[in-house]
Amino acid sequence: MIVMKFGGTSVGSAQRMKDVCRLITADGKAKMVVLSAMSGTTNTLVEISDYLYKKNPEGANNIINQLEQKYRNHVDELYATEEYKQKTLSFLKEEFDYLRSFTKILFTSFEEKMILAQGEIISTNMVTNYLKECGVKTILFSALDFMRTDKNAEPDFNYIKEKVNEQLSANPGYEIYITQGFICRNAYGEIDNLLRGGSDYTACLIGAALKSEEIQIWTDIDGMHNNDPRVVEHTEPVRQLHFEEAAELAYFGAKILHPTCIQPAKFAGVPVRLLNTMDPSAPGTIINNEIQHGKIKAVAAKDNIVSIQIQSSRMLLAYGFLRKVFEIFESYKTSIDMVSTSEVGVSVTIDNKSYLKDIIADLMKYGTVTVNENMCIICVVGDLAWENVGFESLTAQALKDIPVQMISYGGSNHNISFLVKMEDKKRALQAFSDTLFNS
Ligand code: ADP
Ligand code: ASP
Ligand code: MG
């Protein structure tokens, strides 16, 4: 059974929902379909939560009422029969009354998670009702019954695998199985989520759990482009990526994929295909285990990076220095992205600034610490094994006019990373496009 995930834009209006339903029922084969909230809804739910954190229930109520009206209009357009219009309107009434109930209670991060979950709950119910109205044999699974994270807030894959397979075995014979992306329960059974953009992660976890033939991520662009189309002109779709290449691009900022969603697909050996809902016949991008030798595939950028340089004459000929430095980051649950060492110092980058002050205070015991904020990692991805001569010089040459603070090469066979100022990101990405892809 294939798993198909449709993002916010793909279910962003009544017409788009109808298009998605046509797409998923075209061949009559059974499918697991993962849906995001309608585009803009999760942002609006975040806005509502912000008002409630700031103890402004009137502000929250206003936005809830506007959002409700928007959804009521969609209902009118989506359903043909009075029966399904009424059924969905009364579902929406319950949903929005539920949202309004949060304006009367003490608001914490637990309540925020409950509010954020409603976008996907609403979109999946609306699409399920539409499919039923069209006579399609369909069933809605609540992701809260099988998507769970563990005590480290990582997906509990064994649990997910057991529960989703149980659900399917208990409900045979349906054509379309629908579920929510993004939402889950945590190790304590509370409602939680897989972070923004997390519906991709849901789809890949389910695809891996079902040992699916293919996981399809349907979005608003014709696959992974060779550079960020939001920043650079003349980007092109990449037709094929190795799992590792896609994982690096996602982690280092290619928004088309959730940062960690490729891992489960890679471990299960399930190919992932990126497709365009607005142009379903476009070939998109296939992500699998194949390597195209000697080819640079794409560039991505990750913003808001902090670089930390620790210099110490004590490091000279000392063993154990790096361990002590890394232990400090570990003790603050802060992961390091880039590392660069010399005989008298080490530079690292992090993107989680929550414990920056404490980390700096601890590092100062070992030497002089220099911090630069507002940095950007630019990551060049492809078959960059060291035997492939010339790629280091080619990529460095592309950035000849841009100050580069750090370079990381040789950590994997798929990546060269450069650390530049965020203000130089656009110039750097454009320079890579001009040198690597458009020349
Ligand atoms: P969805 O709501 O379907 O999950 P997203 O907005 O999360 O869609 O991801 C698709 C968007 O990712 C595209 O519209 C595009 O602007 C952006 N994007 C950023 N980098 C890339 C890239 N390298 N290739 C394709 N799209 C990218
Ligand atoms: N609706 C969630 C978000 O906007 C999850 C997703 O769309 O992937 O982040
Ligand atoms: Mg997304």
C-alpha cells in the first residue's frame, strides 16, 4: 500500500480538496493518505495561542470566529448535499466551541499543543466526509491512536509500527485510509506534535511502519529544486536523490521536507517521491538508495546559526580536550552541526540558542570563547566523496567574493558546508547556482 501525504496548500481550499480526492481515487487502489491542516491554519492556531498566553481572550476569540467563518464558507463549496453540509457544519461547531473553551481556562504549553492539533483534525474530517459523500469506501484513523513519541521526544517507531498495523488489520477492505499528519501523543499520553512541517515525518514513519512500496509527498512545487526557489532565481527540479542527499538537504534548510523525515524511510528502504499537486503529471523527485556518481545535486541554507570558537593553548598536544568541549554541549542537550579544528582551537556551530549563555560560561573554563550570531550554513549536496577531484576547489571558488568563517568537508561523502553571515546568504546561494548549475 502506498502512503500519500498532502501538504497545506494541497488541501488549502474546497477546490483543492476535491482535486486531492480525485487524485487519490484515480486508480482505485487502497491507500494511506496523510493530510496537513489547510494552509495558514496552523499559523492562525499559533496566533490564537499567543493571545491566550498573553491573557487576551477577546483577541483569541476574534481570530477563532474569523477562522470559523472561513471554514463555514469552505463547507458550502465542498459538499453537494444538504446532509453532508449539515454534518460537517455541526462537526465544525463542536470544533470551534472547543477552541473557544480555551479562552476560559489557564493556558499552558499543554493547551497550546491541543489547539495546534485541531488544524489537521478539521482537514481530515472534511476530506473524509467529502469522500463519503462521493461514495468512496473510506475510513478516518485518528493519528492520536498510533503516533507516539518517547521520553526523548523522538518517534517511538516500534509502538507506531505495532499500532498502525493493528488498526489496518482491524479495518480491512477500505479504499482510502485517512489520517492526520503532524499530531501525536507523547510518552505520557498527552497531545503533542512532530514540530512545524511534521506531516512529512508522519507520512515517512507510517510508510516505514507499513513497509510501503512508496511514500509520496505531494506539495506545491515539482520536486526538490537544486537551490532554494524562495531566494534564488532559475532553480531546477532534481530528478533523483540518494536518501543521504535528501536527508542533508532537508536538515540544512530545504523546506520542502521536514528536517528528519527521511531517516525512517531510509532505514526501511522505502523510496520517497516528491510530487506536485498543482501539476500531477510532472515527474517530481525520487529519493532512493541510488548514487549518481560525481554529481553535485543541490544547495540548501539554514539560518540563525551561532558559531562558537574556543581557543586554548592548553589544547596544544592535549588529548581529551575535544571530549570535554563536546560534553558541555551534550549536558545542555544542544546538538552541534559543523565542527572545525586546528591545533589550538575548535569551532562549532549550533542552532539551538536556549542554553547559549550557560554553554559559553562552561566553555570559558577551557579557553577564550568567541561567539558569532546570525550566521548561516550553506550546504552543498551530492556525490562529494574525496576521490572525486575538484569539487572542493569548485565550491570554494564560487564563494570567492564572500567571507566564509568555517568550511566542513569530509564528514560524509555527500556534503560540503560553508558558514557565512546571514546577510550574505542570498549572494552565496546565487553564486552557487551560477557556478554549479547554470553555467
Ligand atoms: P507543504 O505545505 O506541502 O508541506 P511546504 O511549504 O512545507 O509545503 O514546502 C514546499 C515549499 O518548500 C515550496 O513551495 C518551496 O518554496 C520551498 N522550498 C524551499 N527549498 C526548496 C527546494 N530546494 N526545493 C523545492 N522547494 C523548496
Ligand atoms: N500543519 C503543520 C504545520 O503547518 C504540519 C504540516 O503542515 O506539515 O507546520
Ligand atoms: Mg511542509
